Amino acid sequence: MHEYSIDARRNKILFYLSLFAIALASTISALLHNLPFVTITIPVTSFTFFLLFVRIFTTKLWRKPSYQRIGITKTPDLNGEWQCVRFNEVTGEQTTCTLRIKQTWTKIRFEFTQEGYIYVSYATAIQTRYPLGTRVSVAIQIFRVVKQHLPEKINDAFIDFMILSNDELQGRYYTNPQAFSQYGLLTCTKINNTTNVNEPSHS
């Protein structure tokens, strides 16, 4: 997985998590100090709680629909398995492929699988305030997969998605014209809310 940029502000959430961590650490320290017959000193730091809260929020809490509804987080949750239809405007061919997205509050990974090929993201930007809706721009590396051989990189690609709903993405794709120019339309429909994307050695 790699980090991604987003125009939604994250600093405000981190600020409130730090305040909560300081308050909790101070409360626990005071309680331990006032316990009778306790001779063991247990160091309780706000930084420890802050790291714990960030970890929980980053991996779990940010995805809760209730947080999205009241505006605590504006990051779209793209986790899951998607079935995609790709229309190649160069050749006129229409093909299907599977897209698996694994995402936390700060990191993401797009992985397309098609017979003989794998497409893996290395950079992503999300615009929640784009005039037409929420826009997702993804830079992709394309690998050819041959049995008993390491994957061979053959091209780079760029995908520009619009989020039509929680279950539908639609956009355009382009490949590096210096290697082999391809471009066209891409429509993806979510078929599973969970996914397990393995990290290959080349990512």
C-alpha cells in the first residue's frame, strides 16, 4: 500500500485525537497516583495513547458510515472487490477485469487482475471538492505475468475515476504512448465490500 493525497483536512482530526490522548493519560496517571498501597510506578504517556488512537482511527473508525454522515471524515471508502468493464477506444475491444482496493485512512492500493497481466497503483489523489463530484486519480504500473518468471513491467498507465455512488466508479484510462498507447472507458461495480490484496515483491 502507498500513501495518497486528499483535499479533505486531516489535521483537525489528529488535533482532537491528541487532546483526547492527553486527557486520558492525565486521568489514568492521577488515578494510579491516588491508589493506596501502590508502590509500583507505571509510566502513562499521552503520546502512547495518541499512537493507539491514530492506529484505531486509521484502520477502523474512519470507515464508519455515521462518521461520514456527520462530517467527521470525508474520505470515500473504496475498500472491496470490483468488477470492471474496459472499452478500448483504439481497438474497439471490450474486456472485463477484477479490481481489488485495499484502503486505510492514509494508505491505499489498487490492483487490477487480468489474464496474464497485473496492474498495481503507486500514486493516488482524491478530490472530494471536484466540481462534478468526487474524483480519484490513480497512477498504475502494468506487469506481464509469466509462470515461473518474475513479473515484467511493460508500461505505465493513468486512471481518472469519478465516484458515481458507493458501488459504482466510472472514468477513463490512458497508457504511456511511448510504450504502447491504449485509452478508453472504464466502469467498475462493487461486488464485495472486503478484499485481501497481497503485497508482491515488486510493489
